Amino acid sequence: MRKGDETKREILRAAEQLFCQKGYEAASMQEIVRAAGVSKGGIYHHFASKEEIMTLLSHQHARESAERAEAQLADAPDDLARLNLLLSACLPMRDEDAAFTAMLLPMATSPEGRAMALTYLDALSDRFHPLLEQTIAQGVQSGTLFTEIRGVAGIVLHLLGDCFFDLAAQLMQAKNDKQPCDLSALVDLLTRYRRAVEVLLNAPFGSVTLLTLEDVESMAQRLLA
């Protein structure tokens, strides 16, 4: 690996660690310079701004999430299992990205940070769209799904983005109020989105799963710690 590539990777590593510890909006480029052990000129040689660093980190995490999900698809026993695997994987509330997601939550609920949170959701959508589109087509072909809506994969992904923002709002409200999260409210929220996906795909009632109750409990504990 060339020295320039090593420097870029170290900047990204240091920046992500700083963002997760301090919060994206509170971290400065100067702090990233110190954490990465590079000069100010060195960091600006690779990145024009903190936003550019965050954008690249978002695309990296989205790519890794899609690669993990794609690797698991072959072991899924049927079309619905493959569909649910993808739906849960592209909703950024899983253990694999706990620190990154915890950093995103306050951004998702602030006017300034929402645009950067959307950058990550858009990157996830771009990565998962072909996988979800193919899985839905297979489900229609096998008779498991019956949707005739053109572009339905994109609609579902947009819906999951809305679900993330609604989950973030409830979690951050609990954190700001210093109160335990209302798990029943989170489950109700997920149920509404789950049913919406089932209607869009004309899937059997109760066949779609976004997150399990155990996932919700784990998510609340991790993100509100």
C-alpha cells in the first residue's frame, strides 16, 4: 500500500473514532489532525472538509453492510427469509454498526446533522437496491410475493429510511429526557412500517420482519447507554 493510501486510511480511522466518541458535529478538523497524527496540510491533501470524511465513512459502512448481507443470502432457506435478511440489514440498527449508528442518532434529529445522516441512508439504499430488487423479483416469480408496483424496491428502501428517522426520534427523546425507552412504542412503530412493506409487496400477513423484540431491546440498551 502506498504511503498516501496509508495516511488516508489513518485519517478515516481516527476521524471515525473521534466522531463516535465526541459526536460528529462537535468534532473539528483540527482535532482529527491531532488524532490522526498528520499535518494540517496532510489532511487537506486528502479531504476538503469534515463532511467529505463523513461521506466516505458512510459509503464504506454501507458497502460493508451490503457485503455482509449478500454473503448470508445463500444460506437463507426461502424467498421470505432472503427478503427479511435484506430488510433488517439495510435498517441501520444492527449490532455490527452499533457505534456508528449511535453517532448518527443525534445527527438524525438535528437540522444540521440530518443531511449527513441522509448521506448514509442514501449510500445504504444505493448498495441494497439491486439486492432487494432481485430478491423481490424472485419472490414474485415463485409466487411468494404478488406486487406489480414498478420500482417497488426503491419505495421500500425510502420507507425504511423514514423508519430509521422515526426510531431515532423516539430513542433520542428518551435519552434527552433521561428516561427508559418505551419498548412498546418502538415495537408499535416497527409494526406499522412492517405492515406497510407487506402491503407494498402484497406479502402474506405477518411474513415481513424488520427487527425482532430482542433486536429492539438490544438496540435501545446499546444506543442509550
